[in-house]
Amino acid sequence: MRLGAERILGIRFSPAATAVPLQNANVNTQTVARGHAQTTAPGPDPASSFVHESRKCNLLAFTSPSNAFGGLITKTLKPTPGYLRGLWVVATGTGGVNGTNTVTAAADAPWNLYQSIQLRDAFGTVVYQTDGFGAYLIHIYSGQVGSVGLQDPTKDAFYSAISSGATGTGNFEFALYIPLEFDPDTAYCSLASMNTAAQMALAITLNTSANFYTTAPGTLPVVEIDLYEEYWAVPITNPNLAPPGDGSSHQWTQSQGQNTIASGANTRVPLPDVGSYISTLIICMRNATNVRIDTPFNADLELWVDGVPVRIEHPNLTQSRMYRQFGMTRPTGVVCYSFRDSVGWTVGIDDMELLLATTPGTLLELFSGGWGTFSGGPATANTYTGKLFPVQAVPARLV
């Protein structure tokens, strides 16, 4: 794989085009290439990489119109002639009528439109499972959707905030990305999606209007869900080429800490989802009423691995690091530990050298010598964990 310094130094040029008289560039005669792509197509290069021979493509997988809040959408994904990189899920709410209500949205809206999103591969293995707010956090903190603030879905061309206020209709539009590919430089972890008889399945449960709005419009919008698939095309010049580590996958799972946190308590919280290479650990603190809160984060937030503290720091330091890594304003109640910062401060280019290797017996804990004081009942550490499952070894560790 072209990782680390090889990305910069190991530059690979395109294979030489088929020689066609009078159609090739010649600097001495000041002529340019005049051949068309189909007449100068390169032949197969046995030493070439997959991404060098392939190309990025996308297609509309399905449109599901006129869904009600609280509805269930289950779809089998359309096969692609290649390897699936990820899915764009576009949600549009239209047709809302104000009535006489002053429309207000819930704190987690519009992202909490989804009560749950679950993606299964052709064999039924869950490769992506989260609630809607978790999908938003994965979008901004995975390092798989962009960096330096460009991954902010509120800056996306699709985004239209919830129409609220005295004349609000409750209508909205936004898009979130479900990432599969872990390394866009090599297509690592993009998944084969060519078999029409064995396709992935997506299940989306929409939240209730009572959870989406604090005050709903008189007539609720109907919700349309459109899904777009991003994929690498099978190389025409060499159909046998596949992404490195073909069959490797990067997965996202939602869970929660095994212990709740009482106000001012001294409690270690074991975190689940170990047993793989962890790329990213996102933690969202909520009180007993499901409100996101910062107050549990006290002056000595700690992350422990097998009884050894790997991070002991003031929460402000964690939050500052998050901003430098991702260029995003941090949502209330959220901290992120990324293990993808092996190349510079910004998470976006990664050679996988610093991924956190865990086993099923690894003890991963969040701790504070004295959690902060807060109201609303005990707090829960909700987790969203990015996990790499390599077919063999993590590619950067082969060298």
C-alpha cells in the first residue's frame, strides 16, 4: 500500500498510452496530444495499484418518499460494478404546515431524525449501527468524510435547517455519510458489491415527531429518504485487481459504558467494543433525561488501557485537541479520542501506525478521580467506536 512517506515520495505515473501517430504530445514541436481516451487507452499494468486503474463513481440506490415520523425503511442496496466506499443518506421533510404553533426543534435535531441506522453486509454482519446523533458524530469525527471543518454537514449544499418559529413549517433537509472505506488513497476497506444475489441491507427507523420537535407544526412534514452509493469501479484494464486487503472492513458500533456516573462520584467506567484495532472512540455524556451534558467532565479526565492511564488531562486539553484535529466546534457532552493522528495534527491522512490494538480481554476505561457535579440523575457514557478488522495485518505494519 502507498502509505506514509510513500504517499509523498513514491509517486506513480500513469501507464504509457498506446502510440498513435500525430496524436502524441511532443515538446520539441510544441504539439499536444490529440487522441481521444478510447483511442489511447492504456493497457494493463501488472505492477499498478487498484486506485490507479479504477475510478470513483456513484449512483442513486433508492428513493423512499412519503415516510411518516416513527416509520421503518428497509431496503436491499443496489449492486455496484465495483467496491462500495460509503453511502450518502439524504433526508428531506416537506409539506409541514404551521397552524398556530410556534415550532421549536429538539436539541439533537435534525440529526435525531433517525432513531437507528443499521447496515448489514451480504452475510448479515452488522458493519454500521448507530442512532441519528451518533451518525452525525461519526460524520464529523471519523476522519472518513473530510477534515478541517469541511466535513460539517451544516455547510453542505443539501443542508436546510428546520423551519421554526411563529411561522415555521418544520420542514428540513440534510445529508449524512455512512463511511465504509478507511483509506481513500488505496480504497482499503471498500467492500465488494457486485453480486446481485448477495447484497447489503439497510434498515432505518425514523424517530417520533415528539422526539424531533419540542413543539411540532400543526401538520407534520412527510419524510423522503434518498440513498446514493459511492464506489470504486472494477478496473477495465485489469478486472482481477482489487483493493489491498480485500475483505478487510472498518465498522462503527454504538454502545454505552457499563457503569452509570453519579454526580461527584469516583467511578471507573469500562467501555465496550474491544477486540479489534480501534481507530476512533467518541463519547457522548447524557443525564437520566437523555440531555447531553458537559458537567461530568472534571479537571482530570482519564482514559485507561489495561489498568494503565494513556491520557490524564484537563477536558479543555481534550477539547482543544479535537478542534485542531477536526476543525469543528464541539457539540455539548462530546469528547473524541482519535488514533488516526499519526501524520500531523489534522485527522485526514493516516498511515494507521497509531491505531489502538485491543483484544476481547482488553480493559478500556474512562475515569475521573472525581466526576463533576450535575443534576438530572446519573450520567451515561454513550460510545460510538470505529473498529478496523484487517484480513491479515494492518497494512502499515507490514513494512
